Amino acid sequence: MSTPSTSWDRAALALRLLCVQGADLTGAVIRMRAGPDRDRVLAQLKPLGMRKIHPTITDDQLFGGLDLAATLSASQVIENKSFFHSKCNALLTMAERCGPDLAAKLAQQLDAGDGHLIVALDEGAEPDEHAPAALVERFALCIDPEGRMPAGWPDMAQNPQPLDPATVTTTVADIETLTTLAAVFGIDSLRAPSLALRVARAHAALHGRTAVSPDDLNAAAELAFPHRATRVPQDPDTAEEPPAPPEDTPDEDGAGDSDSFELPEGDMLVEAVKALLPPDLLAGLVPAGTTRAQTGGGAGQKRKGNRRGRPLPSRPGRLDGRARIDLVATLRAAAPWQPLRRQAVPTSASVPAGTHLHIRPSDIRLKRYQEQSDRLLIFAVDASGSAAMSRLNEAKGAVELLLGQAYAARDHVALIAFRGTEAELLLPPTRSLVQTKRRLASLPGGGGTPLAAGMQQAALLAGQSRAKGLTPTVVMLTDGRANIALDGSANRAAAQADAEKMAGLMTAQNIAALVIDMSNRPQEPLRALSARLNAPYIALPRANAERLTGAVSAALEA
Amino acid sequence: MKTPFPFSAIVGQTEMKQAMILTAVDPGIGGVLVFGDRGTGKSTAVRALAALLPPIKAVESCPVNASKTSECPDWAELGSKKIVTRPTPVIDLPLGATEDRVVGALDIERALTRGEKAFEPGLLARANRGYLYIDEVNLLEDHIVDLLLDVAQSGENVVEREGLSIRHPARFVLVGSGNPEEGELRPQLLDRFGLSVEVKSPNDVAERVEVIKRRDAFEVDFDAFMAHYGAEDAKVRNTILAARKRLPKVKTPDALLSDCAALCIALGSDGLRGELTLLRTARALAAYQGDKTLTRQHLRDIAPSALSHRLRRDPLDEAGSGARVARIVDEVLE
């Protein structure tokens, strides 16, 4: 086994592999901010002759098409050459800005297997800012060096003339090792071991070996697996029980039998990869197999609007009084048709030949913008007899206070109360303070605790508001003593089971939530429920409205 | 373009493979939707399909792959009218494709250079009598989805723009794939797909190793690999051809018609498309398996694919609609 390597050594190795066997490895993502360090990293790729792609590249540039300006001036058809007309090495800059459609198109090019190589530069600063998963998934390598670049980097020993990787032989045991290793780290995609095998082969070829050695497997695992891992394998020696993943994660079966995987190479490879796992995974912040789109934090999700935000490429459409016309794009769309349209329109005294622009409705291009959607806080408040009336008043006060904050933060607020046998939407999503105060004043209390019904109503509202472009977060205020089942029967066990089912459902729909325990002593079942919801749990036994507001704001901004 | 990975070499994923083969037996089934995580072989299967499908006979210069000169659209300027054998078209519809590219538009080149008004066919024309594949179908822009819904329903593409009035047949099998984590599909589009399957990565290590082994062999020892699986693909192709011949002769007992109806009522699927697809697919399966009469077993085998995407969502059902269909199938068919 090789000596422990630093992240910079691995970066150097990955770059070297890319230069030698780039097309075979399909690509890499480089996670670095712009700076002299990155410039030196990119300098390593110089022999590949990278051509740049930016996230807003148009189809014409990517796939070729009519070069309008040249065609018009030359009066004969001049076409842009497709970016991918021959084997090409592309450098995707600002990959974190790359939209799903461009990612899909590039992925398609990679899938075609014409020997293209794409290196994505990911400058994402926030945790949820990263290159599109559809693309990263198809790359063999991830280059993510930590800290400052060491002096004298890259410190590469001069290797013998690399061999053709196709001549490197692999054994079934090698394949088994890499596949099992991927399974141990909860990597579901089968592209991962397949790509790792290619890395191993390229590594062997680089070192002039004709067969894959344990060193090559080690390098392949270190380069291809850590950024894909979704699970930390548990040491069989440590008796400590691993935190059980939420039962409703899609790969429950896979997680269940992880102990049955046996690695022919022993634990050394596992340890090697484990040492390189990203820290948030080690901290157990990412539950196995789940990729939560967003939690309650920060601003809402991005969506395409047509009036505000960051500009997107314009697209054809009809002027309906709401959208704004993109004049330049419209003129550009109209330009090539002018000779034709002039022929079609008979010249007359009022329309002298060659002086008018002929623009048809189909030329109209509309401006589009991407904006952050508004956030919606859905309060699901337990108004049962068990939740003391005073608590209800605190909740009401908190809603009003939050609304005041929300007004500044452009959040919307909705209120659901559940008591007796059903949940009721007391306040549809609104930003109106007056309306809220009026509705809140009429919130009655007493009766059983239909927790599941309240959650169902909240999930329903969350789904509806999401369809309207809002980003919902559910705030549950309850004492967790569910005693009314969804069908209205007074059965404590069934009520609890229904509540857990609803929690699973809300997790599946990726609804961000927050659970506030307002009972006098923290309730264990409620804590379990919030774990199921993937939601922060806050116990506030003696909360007043201000403290409640503070806790909610803090949890939401976290 | 490299030869795609052969269809018969795909390990496991029987439901997906079966669904695709059945649409080849009877294109009237109306398409397949494949939902699953990344790296489960969705794209591989669709790209492999192109090599598997039996070739079609078409007029050489016809833009919509018509089988007879008389069926070519009148706007097409036919060059060679020879009937040639060509592979069944499998056309990729990339995300972000413009409306012009999908439905066709004025031929800008001829308009510019010769001042002529001519129609340049789009992807829908090329996909006629073949397959239209949309990767990441759940991310498709709404205005393209609307277009597709209309054409998939009517089997005809009508273009009324830039002074053109053009229509041409556009009958294709819609194949969509996507990752459910990234977004839901509109129910209207969901309903247009005849079958839907969910794919998962195999949990069994041996099976996963086999996948990687074959992939590796495909890359390293291409000729030997293709020699073996090329022959396997040919076998499947011949079975498809035989099944197409058998399909009209498959007998459908009346009892099974009421079974179909009972199933769909029990599941509460909207509309009658469920029954029709169920019956059609079951018959295709019977033909593919070489059976002369439809049996309950065929219905049982096909019900999850044909019906699971037509149910109303049950918020309390975590097992997924596939399991729900299986449960109700067991109840209704005893």
C-alpha cells in the first residue's frame, strides 16, 4: 500500500491521469475557487488543449447551426461548427451555474462515447451550490484539494512511458473489490465502480504495469469514491450502534445488509477511502441515500419567473402584457426573413421597398429571469385540550411576531389548527398582518389531538404552495400526545402510527419542517417523530411568544 | 458514434427490458416511462434498444420514413423513391430543444439563399414509425410538453407558422426516463405513457459485479463481446418479429376482459386508458411468450407496469404504487 497521500498529491495524480487517459475517464470536476492555485492546476491540463464552455452557451454554439451574422453579410450559408463535431476536450467554467438542460445535453455527449472529455470547474461557495449531479455522476474523478498548494507542486516522479490502458488486464477479483467497496460506502450508482475500474487501469498503464495491482486499486478507490459516498461504514470492533438511517430512505434494503459485504482485500481499502470522506458525511449530516434538496434555511428555491431576477436566455413567446420583450433577440430572429417578407408584401406608396422592418408574431422573444421564490411558513398548531390554552395564545403571539419579521423578509405565513377530530386551515398563505390577527383571534381550543390530520393538512398545503412557486417550511407546535387517528377514531396507538406515516410521507416529499415541543416535559415520541421528519426538534417547555419566535428564526436561518 | 452496449447484455432489470420489448411487439401500447436513480442503466437500455429493433422498410428520401411513396407527405420533395431497409429510428429529444427543432420550421437556409419557402422537418418527423426518447423527461419545459401531448395523442404533427401550413404523420413510441428526486411529471403526460417501470440498482453484490464485468468486457474485448451478445440480440429480435406475426391471432377470452375492468375499478384508475393498455400489453406479452390465448398470468405479470402510474396518489402508502397494484391484483384475481 502506498504512503498516505495529501489531497494535493491526489490532485496531481488525477490531473496526470486526465492528461494521459482523459477520454477514457470521461472527465473530472475541479472544486476550487478562482485564484493562483487553480491557475496552476489548470496549467497542468494545458497539453489537452481545453476549449471553454460557459453555462449559458446556446444550442447553436454547442451543436452548430447557422451563423447569422456571417450568413447575412456573405449572402451565403455559413454554419457554425458544432462544438462536439470531433473529439474534444471541454472546460466547463462556472459549473455550479450550469442548468439541468445543459447538463443533460453534455451528459448525452459523454454517453455517446465519442471520446469527449469534460472538466467542470465548480466554484460553488454554498453547500447547495454545486455542479449538476447528472454530470458529476458521469465523471470518473473529483479534484478537491484542501488548503494551500504546497511548494514545488506538482511533485511528480518521472514515470516510464505510459502503456495503452486497453492492454492492462484486470481480474474478476479486482472488479469484485471495487464493486464491493462502492457498496460499502453506499454508492448506489453502478457507474461508480465501472469508472473506478477505468481509473485503476489508467493508473496501472501510467506506471507501466500490464496488470492491475493493489496500488492501482487503492488509487482508483481514493480518486473515484470519496465524493460519491453516502454512508460511512461502521467498524465492526466498535460496539457503538450506528445512528440508524431513517427507515423510509429509498435504499433501506441496501443499508440493511451492509454487514454482509465482504471485501477480499480486507479493510485497508475501506480505511483508505474512509479517511478521505467529506467531513459533513462523517458528522452524519447527510442521511444515507437521501439528497435533500433544501432544508428550511436561507432563501427559497430558484424558479423561473418572467419579471425579476437574474437574466436567462430569452425564448419565443407571445406578448401578453406581463412578459417583457427582448428587443435585440426579436430583431435578430426577424432579420433573416426580411428578403422573403419583402417579397410577400407588395410595395406601395405608403410602404416603399426596403425601408420597413417586417416583424411577425413568431419573431417575438421574451425576456426570462430566474428569481428566488418566496418562502412560506406553515404553522401547524395543536389546539387540543392537552395543549394548554395558554400555550395556544403563545403560539398565536409567535405567529404574529414571525409575520412581522416575515413581512420584512418577504415570507408568507399560513396557519393550520388541529383539534377534536380534524385539522382546519385557519389562515391561507398570506402576508397580510391585519387578516392574520383577525383569524388568530378566532382560533378555538379544546378536544383531542389529531396530530396526523394536522400533518396531512400541512403536507397538502405545502404541496399546493410549492406548485404556486412558494418554498414551504412546516413549523409544528404540539405536545405530541396524538390520540386521534386519521379516520377519526380515538386510538392512541393508531394515532401515533398515522403520525409516523405522515412524517415519512412529508420526508418523501422533501418538505422542510421544524418541530416545537410545547409540553411541560420533552416528549420522547415527538423527538423520534422529528427525526423521522428530518426536522430540528426544539423543546420549549415554558415558551413565551418572544422565545418561540427567536427559536424558530434561529432554526430557520441555521 | 460508437456501437451501443448490447440490450441482451444488460444484467437484471427484467421489468424495464420486458416493457421495452413489448412496445416493439406492439407500438400501439404507447411508450415506456423509466424512473429511477442515476446509474441504474436507464440510458444504456434505451440506447441499446436502437440496435435491437427490427429494421423498417421506408422510402429512401422520405423525411417521415413512410413505407410507400403514396404515404409520403405532399410537401416533401422526394429524391430517390427507392424502398430501402433502415434501422428503426430512435430519436433523442434533448432538454432545451427549441420548438422549431421539435416540430420543424421554415428551412432557413433555403429562405436565405434562394428566397424559397420550404419546410424543414423537425425531430417529430424523424421519429415517425420509430421511438422518441426524452432523457430527464421530468425537466422538460412546459411548452414542449404541451406540444408532445398533442402530437402523441393525434399521431399527427400540424405546423401553422411563418406562412407554412404543413401536416405530417408523427406516430412514435415515447420513451422517457428520469430521476424522481428531481421533479414530478404532470399527470397528463404520465397518462400518455403506456407503461411505467421503476428501476433500482441491484442490491446483490454478485449481480453488481456481473454488471461491471460485462461493461469492462465490452470496453476491453469489444469484438468477442459483441460476437456473443450480438447473436443474443438477434435472437430477441427474431422473437419480436415472430411475436408481431402472432399478435393478431392471440385469443382473448371474455372472462379476461371483465378481469381487466375489475382490476381497474378496484384500483380506481382514471379513465379507460388503463383497461385498454392493460389488455393490449397483456396480448403483446402473450404473443412474445408464444402463447395463443391470453391468461390471467399475463395480466398478473403486466399489471404493475401498465397501471402503477395511473393511480391516484395515496398519501399514506409508502410502499409505492407498484406494491399496491400487486396487492390488488392478488385480491381481484384471487
